[in-house]
Amino acid sequence: MFKRNRLASQQGFTLIEVMVAAAISAFILVASYSVLTQSYRGQQILEVQLEDIRQLQSAFAYVQLDIEQAISRPIVDEFGQMQPAFTGGLKADQLVELTRSGWRHSDLLPLSNLQRVGYLLEDEKLYRQTWYALDGREGEPRKRPLLDGVKELELEFLDSSSQWQKQWPVNQGDLNSLPRAVKLVMELEGYGEITRFFRVESAQ
């Protein structure tokens, strides 16, 4: 009798046991897929955020280097008119334009280490512009996008009396003056308001 019961228990699983096992396996499979999907989406979001941060850091690095190396060197524009060494806040599109030193270029080009650079905001994108020639420049400048999603951007300029000014130069006839520092306030999509300060080394 004992042998018969033992044989009966070894005949296999019942239908209910098979259905329960299948249900558990399906649940584990769905749960595993959900975890993998969330992990993949999380990785994608992280990569996008890291790229945004890299882009923001790169843009601020350009702005910092240009402003820190600004020098008192007015230029003659394509119309033969004298323009200030440093100008900002005067035009709706052109945020700032300045002459800077420390420009590195190919030794094959007979150019100085001075460069004219400018920043402008178009369609919520921040661009950096550069010109090969300081005086009598012709043609369109080289234009490089630096940052997307810029809702608003305002600059203020610190004068010799430690007062912040909305435009520079304060006196339009002053072609050589440099601000002591520049304050940048930016509203960036996904990050809100960001404020940065940049010193003008040659004006200290």
C-alpha cells in the first residue's frame, strides 16, 4: 500500500499546479521587463541631462575666457566707423561684442593674437560670433551655436564706481573703456534662472 501511494505522488504535476507555475513565471517575466524598461528610460534621461550640463559648462567656459581676456582695443567696422573696444546691451540681438587677446590660430596664417568676438540670442539659442580681421571686416562672421533652450538672457556691466549698468559703454563716445565685471542672468529651459559673474582682468 505504501508503495502505491509513493508511485501516485510521482506521476507528475496537476493542471492547477502547472497553471500556477505558468502564472508565476509570467508575472516574473512582466516584472523583469518593466524593471529593464524603466532602467533603460532612466539611462536615456540621465544621458540627456549629462549632455545638457556639458553644453552649459562649455558655453560658460567660452564666455568666461572671452570676457576675462577683453582688452581696450576699439575697431573700425565695415562702414569705416569706430566701434568701442567693449560694447553690450545696446542691440536687441547682439548681447555683447568685444576685442580679446590670447587667440590661438594656425602658424600658417599671418594673424595677430587679437580677435573680435560677439554673442547673440536667436530663436532661444545662444551663438558665439568671431571675425578674422579686427578692422574693416567684410562678409559674415563665423557663427557657432553654444546653448539651446535659452528663454531670456540679460547682461549688466560693473563700472569703476562699482555700479551696475544696463549698457556699455556708459558714455557712447568712450571707445576705450572696459567694465570691471559682467553679470549674466539667464533663464534656461529645464533649469530656471542661472546667474554668473565674470571678471575683466585688464580692467582690475
